Amino acid sequence: GEDVEQSLFLSVREGDSSVINCTYTDSSSTYLYWYKQEPGAGLQLLTYIFSNMDMKQDQRLTVLLNKKDKHLSLRIADTQTGDSAIYFCAETTWVYNQGGKLIFGQGTELSVKP
Amino acid sequence: DSGVTQTPKHLITATGQRVTLRCSPRSGDLSVYWYQQSLDQGLQFLIQYYNGEERAKGNILERFSAQQFPDLHSELNLSSLELGDSALYFCASSVESGLAGVNEQFFGPGTRLTVL
């Protein structure tokens, strides 16, 4: 079945890099996503990667995908206190004309200390 | 601001009651998704509607139902409420043309349901 796993907590110092890891089980995943949730807010899409890509860079964010090991990571360079939030990994498997539901991990709470 | 609105923000009710949560998608988005976020289950997909029709179903209880109206807003109805139904309920919308693609979903701020 579909399952996405993440570690629950990560603490870093301001200015350091943060790496949040995720593993998934569905080998037919089409897209993998990283969402950010700040307290009292909804989820905000940060970035995504198509399953045939290995890496995607978007300003301070770098996504690495190891499809063989079903491992996804999000690296945040020069982490700031404003990056403190819960980060969710999610995957979707497209079935034509049957929707694109997201399967989420448990979320990793990132704490950035000044 | 994602452009997705949800009402009410908070809802407190008693066991056995019925409530309706409302979602208005972003302008132009045809798909609406409902998700439940709870401490023990995490974020779970409940159901998706596309242009008024049910498209996909997840872990949605039989006591729960949803619909999407001609103006594309959606309602999630929760009945015979139990303590375990207390959670944050998110609505998301996407353009989703029905063809494979990135299907970016935009999330509303959520409705926090507390069942006492």
C-alpha cells in the first residue's frame, strides 16, 4: 500500500543547512511534493519533483530523489528562524481521470534556533 | 493567501451531532479535495470532487459525506459525531484538467472541529 515516512523533529541553528528526509513505498509515485505548515495556517506547496528527475533546485531549496531507494530529501540552505514550521512530504500516483490525491507523511517539525 | 476559503474557522459541538463544513475553491479550480488532520492519524485524504462529480475516495467514514455544487463550492457533512472526529479539516483545490500533471493543490486555512 501507499505509505510515506518522515522523522518527526529536526533542530538546527540559524544559518546552517537543514535536511529533512522522507521515504515512500509506492514505486509508481508520479510526483513528490514538499509542503510547509506554519502554526494556525494551511499547507503551502514549497516545491515538487517529477519521479523521473534526480534533483531540483529552487533558490534556497534543493530536492533530491533516489527512486531506487524511494528516498526523498529537502535541503534548506542558510536556514532562518522564519523557516521554523512543520514540513510534509507527499506523493501522488496519477491514474488517468481518477484524480490525484496526496498521501502525506507525518510531518517533520523544524525548529531553528538563533 | 491561497485563495481557498473555508468556513467556519472553529466549530465546537457535542457527540451525536451533525455539522457542515464549507469550502470555496480558488477561482477557476474545478477540483476540491478534503483532508483530515488529527494527532493520531496525521493528514489523511478523505474525498475529491471534480466539476460536481465524485472523483476519488479515501479513508472517509460512512458517517461523512460531501458534495460539490454547480458554483464549485463544496460541503463536507459530518454526522453522528464522535470524540475521535475532533480534528482539523482542510479543503484544497486544483485546476486538475484530468490529464496527468503536477496537480498543484492549494490549501485553505482549515476548520478546527472539536467534539465534546
